[in-house]
Amino acid sequence: MLWSAANLRELAMGIEEAIGATYEALIVIIKITTPVLVVTTVLGMVLTIFQQATNINESTLQQDLKIFATLAILFITGPAIYIALRDYTFVIFDRIAGLN
């Protein structure tokens, strides 16, 4: 098969497909990162209020609890993250196979 400009245009992904794939990728990223971001943000705000109310100025307390919370949330949501990434990967591979 000769690789001419016309053949490459036929095989190339259109703008609509590229925008759709990018949109789906952003949705998957939001699904994956939302639990960790929400939990660490809420935990940070609660700890800040607690530290200000009790005049405890220990910065490692906040960091340690955020790290523990992040690991716990990743452990809990790990299967859902795997499923979301697997499904998106299958969709992308199907689109790549459909380009021919």
C-alpha cells in the first residue's frame, strides 16, 4: 500500500472523533481524581479549623493525615479506577481498529 496524502486523510481521525476522544479522556480523569481531591480537600479544611481552634501549629499532622487518607481512598477506589481505565482503553483500541 502506498502512503499518499489522500490515503492518510482517509485513515486519519477527524476533528469530531478527536474532540470526542479528548472529552471522554477528560471525563475518565475527572472520575478517577474526584474522590481523592474531595477527601483531601475536606480533610484539609477540617484539620485547619481544628488546628486554629486549638492553637496547634503542627504542619506534619495535616500532611500525615492527608497521605493516609489518600492511600485509603486509592485502596478503596482502586477497582473502580481500574475498570474505568480498562473500559476507556478498550474504547480507544476499538476506535484505532476502526480507522482502517
